[in-house]
Amino acid sequence: MNGMNGLRRYQWLMGILLVALFLTGCETGHDFVKKTEFKDADKIVVIFAGPVDNAWATDVSNFSVYEEPDPDIRLNIKEAALGPDKTTLTLNFEAPLNQGEAHILSTTNIVSEGQDLGAATLTVKKLYFGILMTIFLGAALIQNFVFTKYLGLCVFFGTSQKRSTAIGMGIVFTTVMVFAGMMAWALYQFVLKPYQLTYLNIVVFIGLVSLSVQGVDTILRKVNPALFKAFGVYLVLVIANCIAIAVPLMLADNEYNAWESLMLALGAGLGFMLALFLMACVRERLELAKIPPSFRGLPIAFVTAGLFALAFLGFSGLSIY
Amino acid sequence: MDPVLIKIALGGVATLACIGLFFGIGLAMAAHKFHVEPDPKVEEVLHTLAGAQ
Amino acid sequence: MSTTTKSNTQLLVDGILKENPIFKLALSMCPAVGISTSVMNGILLGTAVLFVQVFSGCTISLVRNYIHPKIRIPTYTLTIATWVTVIDLVLAAYVPGAYKAMGMFVRLIVAFAIITMRLEMFASREPLTKSFWDGLGMGLGFMVGMVTLGVVRELLGSGELLGYDVLGFKPLLFFVLPSAGFFVVGLMMGFFNWIEVAYNRRKEG
């Protein structure tokens, strides 16, 4: 009951956070334009508040589009098509769009039922929340670190024998990962990159992971001895896990910002926990199964993991946003 | 050698030293603040058990 | 002060056969599953691991009397990280194509349990020459394991060795697919176990 109350206290905070994230993607820049969005890989859809002139809308030379960071590179529009209700304009591009970047769409004066409504400069971007969710789901399911990237296997096979161990390891790993990921992001963006010290990435990141492990160890030992007794043994194993060093390297390679880094670290941690839990469920039953003697133990665990890897291939086409 | 390279190398040394010092002091303070007295009983038990795995 | 009675050659051979990092100790499985699809990958990553193992072993062995026991693990980690950075930059500069094929695995050598374990168990106690031979044995053992896996997967999967067509047909295309790594490693481990059991039974009977 106590836990529920604690959760409720933070609900309003979560609500505000979600609304803020949604709002960042919803402003368009012109009163007459209701909505702009990406469609498929190479289309931008603009929805107007009222019908627009067909001749104006289907003339490609009325529009010019560029990615926000490079205003000099205009993207080639193949075709502009107006929907039957005359409010939905679809721009077809020659090449697929880089939808991670915001695109700026500027038009000549919009013509609607003979009226001139002035020129518009519109921003087209994916909902930021969508990008974050994509990174999160990508790290947890689609590009699961264990089953599709083959990382962290030593610790994975070592701690997936029992469900309780699997959950303990998963929780500890996620916590340390979030700490270390955020510190790595800050150090990379504010120290290593500005001073051209990216060649120190590996040294600094592995140091950070060890530091977070040591820090969590010291604090947990005092603050919650019971929790430390349950989870303390897994802390050392975090350093020996490839994923712990792969996440900081990835967020540096991809130049993620703070929120994206957080989502990557969280997704990696939860994805690892999911993999551990699934594997532990199967391995508990394998204990009772009749397995050829030479396959007992690790070999059959590898084959099981292979089956999981094939199952996780099914996530490869998944995209929600 | 190119002075730019020397600058980058020395910068790396200085940065690593600073980071190490900063986090070292941080960890030392944390260890001091969250110090736990080792339980003498645990030591005793471990001592009698030593060698028996 | 040396505590091992093994000769240098014994150390080398033990690392390759009796204490093979991949098949005997079952450590550093990530690259064994992830990028053992070709012999070339195995040779390159094996070289990188050999380099890091030998050089970090020698470094730790040289300074072993000056390391405070409380901070020995962080010291090992940072030493390994330094040598990994060196080999990472060298490979990226001289073999960019193959380096890209290996993805992040060269940089992830820093988290391989096998290297830290050897530093803790061997290099921190033994003099320079012994550590050098032990590192060489372990590194070669890893390379042999990776190349064995690479030969099996490349030969059975695509009928090639080092990119040259050997068989002329593809017996089991499945073996060379990325997601088959788990199956191949599991089946080979089971196969080696089976040979060992059969061999022991024959010796007894």
C-alpha cells in the first residue's frame, strides 16, 4: 500500500513530463497549416486547415525542403500530390529522408480559394517521444544486446541458471548502466569531444563503469544492507560484461543527447534483464529434461540461446512510431 | 613533432589526471561518509572456515 | 620470486590446449558467437587479443610489486584499456575494411574476462619472462579457438577458406548466418565433450 501511495505522488510529475515531450513535436509555424508529418520513407504530408488551390499545390517549384543542420542542401522533390479533399498535400522525394533530423519546408504564398495567405516556413519532425521510444525498443528488443548483438554472453550464461539470480543481476545491471551511461554522456559531450580527446574514450568509459560499480557498492552497503546482501555479489560481474562498455561507446559514436542516452542505457539494461529471465525460465526446466550427457550444461544452453536468437529476429521489422 | 599533437597528448594526460583526482576524492569521501564497521563476528566465522571453501 | 614450476614451452602449450580460453575455460564467448563467421576475422581479433594479453601481462608483471592490493583490479582494467586503445587505433589505420567488419569487438576486448583473469592469477605474481610466455600461450589459445570456429563455419557454411573457394558447393549455408553462432558454438562444445567421453571410455575399457 505504501508503495502505491509513493507512486501516486509522482504521477503528476510523470504526466507533465509526457505532455512536455509530446508538445515539442507539435508546433508547425503557420496558422493555416494544421499538421506536418513524415510518411513512409520518402514522403512528407502537410495537412491544411482548409482547401488549397490545386494548381498551386501540385507545382513542385513552390516548395523547398532542407534538413535543419544543412540549409544549403535542398532536397529534390519528385512530385506533389493533393488529396481529393484538397487539404492533404503529399510531397514525394527522390531519395529516402533522414527522419531523425528535423526538416524545414518553406513554401511560396499559400493560395486558398483565391485568397493569398502568405508564405509559410514549416518544421517537420518526428515526435521526439517517438525517437526516444524507437531507441528504447531498439536497445531492448529489436537489437537486443544478447540475442542479436551477441554481447555480454559470459555473464549471461553464468547468471541465468535460476530466476531469482536472473532478476537480481538484471536490476543491478540496469541501475549501474543508467548511472554510468549518464556520466559517460556528460564527460563525452563536455570534456572529451570539445578538447579532441576522443582517443581516450575506452580508458575513460571503462573507468567510469568501474567507478559507478564501486560507488553503488559503497553507498548500498551502508544505506540498505539487506539489499546489498541480496544483490552485492552481482556488482562485480557488471564490470566483466561487454554491454557495460558497449553502451557508452555507442552513445558516443551516435552522438546521442541526454534523453537518448538515458533511453539507450535503460533499454540495454531492461533488454539484458528480459533475456536473462527468459533464459532462466527455460534452464530451470532443462534441469529436469533428458539431455544427452555430452550436451548437459553449457552446450544445451547455447542451443537454447540460439533458438531465442531466431525468435528475436521476428522483432526486426517492428516500428511503432 | 607537431605542436598540435603534443598539445593533444598533454591535454589527455591532464584531463585524465583531473578526472581521476575528482572521482578519487569523490569515492574516498563517499567511503568515509558511508563507512560500515566490519562485523567482528563475520571475520571470526570466516577465519574458522578458512580453507574449507 | 617465481611460484610456477612450468617451463616456458609448457606455459605456451597449456594456454593453447589444456587451458584453451574458448573451449576449455568457456570465457570470452561474445566474439566466438558474434564474429566467428570467417577465418580472417578470427585471425585479426586473435592478433589483437594476443597483443593486448602479452603487453598488459608484461606491464603488470613489471610493476607488480608497486600495486596496492586494494586497487589492483582498477589498475588491471586501466592497463588493458590503454593497450586496447593502441591496437584499436593501429587496426583502424592499417586495415580499415576488416576493422569495420569486426564492429565494436576490438574495443570490447577491454571487457574480456580472460585477460583480467590471467593478470590476477598469473602476471601479478610471476616475473617478466614467465608472464610473457603465459600471455603468448593464452593469446594463441584464443586465436586457435577463433580460427577453429572460423574454419568450421566458413567451410561448412559457404565452402570457402579465407575467401578462396575450396569445396565448390555449400554444405550447410545455415552455419554462416549471423544468428547461427549460438548453435555452432553449442554443437561444437557438445561434439568435443562427446569425443572426450568416448576417448575416456575406450581408455578404461
